[in-house]
Amino acid sequence: MVELNRAVAVAETEGPDTALELIDRLPLEGYRYFHSTRADFLRRIGRHSEAQTAYERALALTENVAERRFLEDRVLELRSGSNDASETLEGREGV
């Protein structure tokens, strides 16, 4: 989990491409925040189809109502082709 947090910091300083390289090496397949973080990085670099898949995986692993709502919004946003939202999972109130 420390490495995932490090990747989030790297995304802010060096960009999501570099951070994505870091987290793609992590063995966290069953961890919802791995998938939601990865999805955010993918979305930020324009890899929307992959981002949608990662958000859907995070959604499948999430029971928290507020988190589910956030992830569902992201999936719908990507399906509709609208990618205007810039908030991250960590920055959303109530999550």
C-alpha cells in the first residue's frame, strides 16, 4: 500500500504516465484502491477504454455507497465520452 501512495505522489510530481509504470508492477489485484487509482491515471493520460475497465473492476470490489457512486459516475462519464471532471477519488467529499 505504501507503494501505491508513492505512485499517487509521483503522479503529482512526475505525471500519471510515470506513476502508472510504478503501480502496474504491484501485486494488488484484489485491492479496490489499486484499480481506482490506476483508472484515474489511465483517464488522465487519455486511455479511456482501459480506464473504464479499471473503474469497473474497482466498482466490483467496492461496497461503500459513496465510493460506488463516485466510480459509477466515472464509468458513465467515460462511456458518454465526457471527461471534464478533474477531481480524484481522494479529493471527493464524503468518500
